[in-house]
Amino acid sequence: MATIEKSIDVEVPVRAAYNQWTQFEDFPRFMEGVLEVRQLDDKRLHWRAKIGGQEKTWDAEITEQVPDDRVAWRARSGAANAGVVTFHRISDGRTRIMLQLEYEPEGVMEKVGDAVGVVSHRVEGDLLRFKGFIEKRGRETGAWRGEIPQDRKSA
């Protein structure tokens, strides 16, 4: 599996940054190639995205969610990926978002794209677009403040 780690500082409080990140169905508004995210229930998401010129779908499970702190996930079917995003208070109005993503490139095009940093650049661009999205609005589009404890048995 390939791993990408990126971070970005956003000019909003931790609560606003975290709350916006929990609005998974808004991801296509700032994530390149993401066509649709459907939240099936509190823990399950269905993704549809264009990757390497091909449309892919996968189901992901949120494996841990702690308000204002972290959201972790892993794919349960389809495109193999897992990751965690964490939220760190810098000041009352500034937050550092740190993203770690693990994924498995499939096929020649994805492997070549991975080798030249396409996915890394896409993730960086997604974080920049998230920054622009939340800072321009000044507040989140919604929030889910529930907690999903880490399942130690399936981790």
C-alpha cells in the first residue's frame, strides 16, 4: 500500500473544521474526481469517483470518530484505501488538519500516476479546496457530533 501524509492550516475554529468534515455528502464540492458520496448510516459510506480515467466505487466504514479530534475509515469493498484525518487547535480561530491516506494503486495507469505523485498532488489540492470552501463560508454546512469508538476487534 502507498501512504500519503498532508496537512493544512485553516482559518476557522476546530469545531467548524471538524463539523464540515463530517458532511461527507459535500465532499464532491471540494474533492477532485469524487462524483458522489452517500452516507448509508452513521458508520457506512458509498463512494463513486473517477480515478485514473476510470469510474470506481467502494464502500467505506468509519472505524473511529471523535468530535473535534479525528475521523478514521477503511474501505470494506471496492478500491482499497484507509486513513485518518485529525484536527489540531492552533488558536481559537485556526486549525491544523492532518490527513493520512493509505491506498492500493490498481493497474498500470494508477501505478504510473502514483509513481509521479498524481495522488499526492490531488490530496494536496483537495485540502486546499477544503480550506477555500470552509473559509469562504465562514461556517460549516452541517454537523454530526456523534462518536464512534474504535473497534479494537476489527482494527
